[in-house]
Amino acid sequence: MDGLDALKKKYLDGILAAADEAALEDLRLSALGKKGEVALMMRELGKMTPEQRQQTGPVLNALKDELNSALAARKAALGDAVLEERLRTEWLDVTLAGRHRRQGSIHPVSQVTEEVTAIFADLGFSVAEGPQIESDWYNFDALNIPPEHPTRTEMDTFYMHRDEGDNRPPHVLRTHTSPVQIRHMQQYGAPCRIIAPGRVYRADYDQTHTPMFHQIEGLALGADLSMANLKWVLEEFFSAFFGISVKTRFRASHFPFTEPSAEVDIQCSWDQGQLKIGEGDDWMEVLGSGMVHPKVLKAGGVDPDKFQGFAFGMGIDRIAMLKYGIPDLRAFFDSDLRWLRHYGFAALDQPTLHGGVSR
Ligand code: PHE
């Protein structure tokens, strides 16, 4: 029976030392499994004399029971340890004060783009888009801007790099959103009513100019649209946008892509350095506009004998500054968190037409 004692000690020690359930299962198999050491000894019983069997049988059965209960006890202990560990690491102090989480904010440019889009959508305009890298044909030629026009120089326009011998037509970072007029006409023809908000680029940097800024283009084509329609649409828009009835003043101007052309001012007052829109007898320039030039209609594949219409382009950043009293344009693009927290908008704080922007 010495062998049996050694065997028993070996397994009991092993079970006590088992680190996890997998190790326990290995031990159970090598002791009590079909080919386990104890099972093999049980099989030996058959070869014994009845006297020997009578003596050894109960001893082996007792060993088996003892190992089984040691296995069960160790398994329970391991389970307790796992639970202990979870209780130790996953505890939660429900009496602690909540932790403050900073919320992001909506940039004024995004906010105002949304506002403008909502107002024009209400007037029946849909949103069109175009690429920010444009061929010089879309950005200039199609818009009746001649090759010698000063805005086409590298002084004003960012040109894409071309290696020596690369003869692809020049591409530029679009200098205005007007090329979207051409793209839209080519794709959808006339009549149409669209706005096109987006980024534009010019080689300019001072207190009122940044090399990248935002414009919103407008284009409306129909059989008999006129400047009168343009004026109504713009006054309707500015009144909705500023929440107060706003008059506009049209000043004759020149753009190659419109004829006639007008720069549009909105009514305002300067009261002790404080700007107020929609009152007083000062004027503030906000956009360029006009009747789309027949050559531009042709470049877009629209028949100038059948359709005519108006177009306008205004600076989103600029009207954002006017509406929300933001003094410095350059701060728009500094990514200064303090600025964003001050001038940004909460996600659920978006003024919408249906939310009651006064009209
Ligand atoms: N594209 C002009 C600019 O960037 C604005 C404009 C658009 C003028 C449409 C007339 C018609 O200044």
C-alpha cells in the first residue's frame, strides 16, 4: 500500500497547487480518467484473489472519493478566488461625484452653413457641390474670365505643382464657388435653383483675409428670372438669417460671369462702435451677384435663348462674423479651444426654421 500512499500524496498535493480549472481537469484525467492511474489500478482488481480484492477494492474506492472531493473543494476555492479578484478590481464607489466630460462644439462656420442651407432650402434651393481642386477651365475660362485676367496670376491663385514636361492642363485650388455653377448646369441643365457652400482659396493673408475661407454660391435659372427675383430672394434670405427685416442696396459692379453685375450691401447702423444689421442708414457690403452671362450659360450647356437667371456669391465667414459679433476672421482657423468654446454652438442648440427663427 506504500505505492498507493505516494500516489495519493502526489495527487492531493497537485490538486492543492493547481492554479486554475484547466490544471485541475488535467489532474482529474490523469488520476480518474479512463486511462488514469487509479482507474488502471481498479482494473487490476479483476486479476486478484477474492481476499485481496476485498481488501484493496474499498481502499481504491476511498482514494477515488477522496480525490474527487479534493478536486471539488479546489474547484470551489478557485472560483472564490476569481470572484474575489473581480470584487477587488471591479468595485465602484457610487458615492463619488460625477466626472466632468468636456463637450465639443459646433464651429461658427458649420453652424452658419447649416442656417443658410436651411433658409435657402425653405426657398426651394437644393445644395450642390464641386471639388476644391479645379481645372483652370472650370475656375476661370468657363466663367468668362480671360487668360490675361489679374486674378489668374500666381500672386492670387494657388496652382497645383506640375513637374517639367507634365502637360496636363493647370489645376488650381478653386478661388470661388462659381465653378459649381458650371458643373451643375452641365450635369442637370436648366431650370434650376441651387446653392453651393464650400471652401475657397486665395493667396491672401491679413486681418480680414485668410488663404482659405468659405463661400456660398447661388444659382437660379428659369425662363424669365430677373434681378427683381434676385433682390427678393436676397432680402428674404437676410431677413430670415438676421431675424429682422433687412433691406438691400444694389451697386453696379463688374464680374466677367454676370451681366449686369451688382455688389449687394445690407442695411446697418454703427451705434457707438456697435454694428446693428437691419436698421439705420449705413450699408455693409456682403456679396457679389448678377444675371448669369450668356457665355457662362453656354459653357454649362444651357441655351441662353431659352433660359436666364441670377447668381450670387457671399462669404460665409463674413456673415457669421456679422451675425454673431465675432471680431477677427483669422481666429476662425486658429483651432484655439478657448475661442471654440466661446463662439462654438452646442450640438442641440442649432437654430432652425422649424425651431422658430423669426422671419
Ligand atoms: N465669384 C464671385 C467672387 O468670388 C462672387 C460672385 C458669384 C459674383 C456669382 C457674381 C455672381 O467674388
